[in-house]
Amino acid sequence: MILDIADPTTPRLISRLDIGAAFSSVIAMHTVIPLPRRLAVVNTEAIAELSAEPYNFAGIVDLSDESRPRLISLLPPPVPHDGAPYPNFQTRGGRFGPHNQHHHQGNPHLFQSDTVVHLTWFNAGLRVYDVRDPWVPREIAHILPDDATQRRGLLPADRAGDAVRGRVGRRVRLRVRDRQEPRAAHRALHRRPCGADVLTPGARVSDRRR
């Protein structure tokens, strides 16, 4: 929804973008992060394990006409690396789908970019996207935590990786939180100053431990 809050005591609806049953779980829209150029990166949240629900997506919305927001592209979904012991993330175990985007919220110590998006995908880890061309976003890097070795809580039903949050430091570190392996998932990756090349394309957490 887009609201006119000129009078904060009486917000006024300008428009809304209905995603529909074909593209949403029971939660529907989870996150909306505005970008310059009158764009927003949006995503739903996967809820059911083994993708037993409608398709969950992340995409880019054009807000140039506030009365008619429109979805203009989808971020490409993660695919397993060559040689993975599963054909796709939908059947890897646990939840597969978008969850949390990196939120800098104006913090000068956190990574800020108008063209790079960091998004966690539960059992597909954290994915990094180049959105310089909002019509054709592309994945430029990812981190895929190892499967959990012990259970912490009831879900997921098996011990697949469960990356739920990603936080990106301005110059040095990137942290991924895994619900099942909190210590392993908080491994810090030393990096160059952030930019479009924030990670080696295709990098995995097992490739660069510390």
C-alpha cells in the first residue's frame, strides 16, 4: 500500500498492489525496501516446508506513478551448484523462499547501496543481486551455510540450513544468521570495501571460513 501521510493523524490510501493467491504464502508480502529511482524491492515469505504452498517471489516494483504501482521484474531464484546432492532447493528440506533483506536503516556503519540487494532464502542461504537494471536483476554472489549438525527447536523438520537474516557491514564483514547453527552461521567473512563485487560470484561459506 502507498499512503499519503501529510497528516500523520489521518493517513490516506493512494494505491495498493495486490499480488494475488498465485504468488504468496499465508503471510503474503513480507518486506518492502524503497530504492532511489522510484523503485522498491519486495518479497513474500516462505512458510511451508518442501515448498508445499504457492510460489514465493522477490521482485522489483516501479513506483513512478504512485497511483499505479506495478511489478516489473522478478529476482532470479537460487539454483544449487553443480554436484549438489539435491536437484533443487524446493526439495532440499526445510523452507525455500525469500525472507529478510538487508536493512541499513540509515546506519552509517552498515552497507548502503542503491544497486546491490542482499536477501536470505532460508535453505538457499544468502543471495546478492545487482539491480542496476531493474528490468533484469541478476545474482552476483551467494553464501550457502552448511547443513546443521544438531537440532535447535522443532523446525525445520530436517536439518537443512535455514538462513533467516543477513547483515552487511560497510567495509569489513558480512554475517548470516542460521536458525539451526547460530555459531557457524555467524562466521564473519573478511571482505574488500563493499561494492557491486562484494563477494566472488558463486562463493560459498565453506570456501572462505574467516
